[in-house]
Amino acid sequence: MKKLDTLAAALVLVGGLNWGLVAVAKFDLVAWIFGGMDFGETNAASRVVYGLVGLAAVYGVGSLLSSRHATAGSAATAGAR
């Protein structure tokens, strides 16, 4: 599970950096890496990367919500002692 967390974090970081570059410089790093395409153009490889970044974000949200739920549950249990 630790490896999956690390991979998801790396993919979310790639996505965040890409969107930061889009906002600041109107430069799509993923499109440039996968074929030197212009801003907004995609091919199969770039769509795979975008899809993996999206899945990593969904995984990250799920992890945050489950850890928040676990923390709230342990706090309630600690208060009952």
C-alpha cells in the first residue's frame, strides 16, 4: 500500500505542476513531453498520463477521507475511556 501511496502522490504532483505551468506560462508540460505537441493537444500517451493523474487524485481524496474518518473514530474512542 505504501508504494501505491507514493505513486499516487507523484502523479498528483505531476498534475499539479502541469496545471501550474498552464496557469503561469500557458505551457502544457505533458503534451510537450509526449510528442512536442502544442498547448491542449493530446495523443494516446498523454491521455494515459492525464487519466492516471485523475485516478491518483481520486485515490488521494479517498485516502484523505478514510484517514479523517479513522482519526475521528479514534478520538471518539479515546474520549469514552
